[in-house]
Amino acid sequence: MSTDVSIVSFAQAPNVRATHGTTNGVEMLVPIMKEALDNVGLSKKDIGFWCSGSSDYLAGRAFSFIAAVDAIGAFPPIHESHVEMDAAWALYEAWVKIRTGEVDTALVYGFGKSSAGQLRRVLALQLDPYTVGPLWPDAVSIAGLQARLGLEKGLWTERDMANVAVRSRAANANAQVHEQVTADELLERPYLADPLRKHDCAPVTDGAAVVILAAQDKARDLCERPARIAGIQHRVESAQLGARDLTTSPSTVAAAKAVNVDGVTLAELHAPFTHQEILLRQALGLGDEVVVNPSGGPLTGNPMFAAGLARIGEAASRLRPGERAIAHATAGPALQQNLVCVLEGGS
């Protein structure tokens, strides 16, 4: 019989423009793993399953995730797995592991040193290798194409996009983006990749995040108010940019339909560009009554391969008893793959 799974602890490293640490993330992971374990009074030997999310392409080395295991230690022996993408998908794997009854606890972590190398060039490696990849279009330019299509369809305006940036900065005044300005001031600034300006794009960020999961019965012993995972699903769309409508997100719609997002009051959306937050709100059917990205979201700190997991942790940490929240993660160009997680606050 499958069992309910809850989030009992969350910790993340400071989101910074660059760190002096190595690309395997060990320096970032050691303190936040300790923080997450200490939050619930567990030790490493109490964790039944470990799962991580990162990218060897981003790290610039083969099997960087194996080097990251140094943050866990050589003893005691662990049961470990890894996904070559955002750690939100590692959380999905860990959720399945607990649901099947194989373990009753899991620790999920993601890390990325985006400042190493050329991030835009690295992200081009995820594109179709035959027709798009050889052109080396960068992630910001592809997002600019998506934003332009939405503008021409009347789905959003540049002022709408600027308002998203203003709200995100106000929500997280301590983030990398310290400057608090008005939408009018932002709209006077030059384009970075027309129609995107600098404020429309998430900053390059080094960071890491850790989430601890537990079976429902054990979760109540570990945490006063565990956040129950009421549903989690992910869907993917074509890698061919010309084969899909970039102004919609059918994969987000399908994932949300599969988990029932009715009654949510809070949403943490993994939208690295301002227009993508608007697009996701439309795809998820979120009204003005839903508080979106109270953490500031990726626009105030977007550590590659950890930002999606952080959205789940941020949503869980803000849930009050009886509330429902959405946490969203994305991977691939122009919202190609999307994961939707619905959380319920415990009493």
C-alpha cells in the first residue's frame, strides 16, 4: 500500500553571483545538509534514500555528482541516486521511493555553480542537436522570442513584465537584486535581448537547496506541521521549438490537471523570465487572490538545478494549517518540461 509523503525540512545556501568553491557544490552543501538534518533532529544514518540534481555540463567535469557525495561522507554507506536536471525531479524520484514503502525518509539536494564557464553556451547544449543546437542560440534569446510572441498576441505587455520584476524585488529585498525601482524606471532601460531587459531575466546565481521527505506517520514525529504532498506530476513537450506554441504551456496545464490545483492560496513558480511568470499563471488558472512567489522567486536568485527544488521548499515553509499551495519547476528551453507539486499544510 502506498503511503502519503510530507516535507519536513528545507534549507538553502545563500543565492550569490559567484562563489569561490568548487563546481561539485560540496562547500555549499555541507552546511545546509547539517541545517536541514538538525531542523528535524536526524543524523545521516537516519536517511533511507539520498537523491540529487545537478549537471555535469554546468560543472564542466564528468560525474560531478559523485564528487558531491563528499558532502555526505564515506560512512555510513548510503542508498543514493541522481538526476541530470533540476533537483525538483530528484524530489519526484524520492517521493516515489517512499510511496512504494522501500524507505520512510529521503534527503533531496540540488546544486549549481552557474558562474563557472559560459552559462548561455552551456544551456544551448540542451537544444535539438541537429537543427537548433548548431546555431548556438542562448537561453535569453530564446526566451526573448517567446516574450515577443506573447506581446504580439496581446497576452502581456512590457509594463506587465516590469511589474512582475518590481514585485519580485520587493518580496526579497536581501537578494542579489538590491535596487528597488518603479516599473516606469525599469522601462526606460535598454534591451538585453529585445523585448527583454536585464530586469526581465533571472540573475546568474550559484546556490544549493536541500529538502527532507518523510512518510506521513514518521513526519508527524519529526515536524510540528509537515507539508503533505497532495499530488506531484510532470509533463514534457517537444524539443523542437517550432513544433509547439511558445505562448502556451500544455505540459503545465496537463500536470496541473493531474494533481488538482483547486483552492490554492500560494504559488512558488520557477519562472526565470518575467513573461514566463505571467504565462504560468495563465496556464495554472491562478487568480489575483493567489500570492505568487512571496520568496521573490527566481528573478531574485536562480541557482541552476536547485531553483526548482527551492520553489517546493519555499512553498512548504510558508504553508499554514489547512492551506494549499502550488510549487512549480521547469527544465529545458522556453518552459519545455514542467513539474507541478500541490502541498497541503498540516495541523
